[in-house]
Amino acid sequence: LGVREITLLGQNVNSYGKGNQESFPELLHRLDQIKELKRLRFTSSHPIDFSDELINCYGNLKALCNQLHLPVQSGSNAVLEKMHRHYKIETYYKQIAKWRARCPEGGLSTDIIVGFPTETDADFALTMKLLEDLRFNLVYSFAYSPRPGTKAEKLKDDVPNDVKHQRLLTFQKRAVEI
């Protein structure tokens, strides 16, 4: 019967091919040539590598599902900088607008971390605004906790646990409502 569905999985799957001959969009085009292939998916992406070339694959590849998981982590540029995410929230908004122009009925999911070290009420409000503005279909949301071996582990975890958990509950409640 052959291959019917392929899901490409990686921490930053769309960085595939950096420095090599074949880019990630080229790989998707090559996989789309598999005659029996009905569905092609990938996860997780990183906004830093979510290129126009990749966005243009949507609608052009017969097997590519109109679904995107693009972890944003926070709606605040200050927090994104502390997370070493290397993009601005304005860039993320533009990427999603381009993707939605290609996939108006597509499913959009993301990851959010609340209570990251130094996150203020104003930073959290920007994350809530992001939720309202982009209306994700699915959000994986978490309260920050230090992970061994990360740069963030060295930051002072200065957001009290009760604040983290209240922000998480507020965020999750609103995510379900919209």
C-alpha cells in the first residue's frame, strides 16, 4: 500500500538543511512527490526558521495538512529576549498573517510559558493580548519551572509560584473561552 502519512518530528524541524544542499521546504516538496502520500505534517517549528518559502508550501503541496504548530512562548519582546528566542513578537504576528492568508481554515497551535523570570504583569498582559489577537485553535501552556542545563536555570526565579499559577489559570480559562 505504501506510505500514507508522514509526520516530521523535531525540536526545530524547519531548521533542517541549514548549511546543506536541501532546505526544509525542498524536503517537503520532495516528500509530496510520493504518490501514495495522503497527509504530510511537521512539528515543532521555530519562528526564526518559519520562512516565506515554507509558508508558500501551504496550498502548493497536495499532502501538506493545513495545520501549524509554531511555539511563540510569550507575547512580550522583553520575555522573548530573556528566553533567547531571537525574534520579535511583531515578526510572529506577520508570519501568522501570511500563513493564515494561505490557510484561512487552517488549525494553529502554539506553546506558552507564563511566569518566566522577570515576567511582569505588563508582559503577561501582552501574552493575553496575543491570545486574543491570534485566536489559536490549541495552546499548550505551562507555568515556568527551571530546567537543568538551560540558560534560564541561571536566572533568578523571581515570579512567585502563586502568581505563576494564577496567570496560568487565567490564560487557560481564556484560551478555552475563545
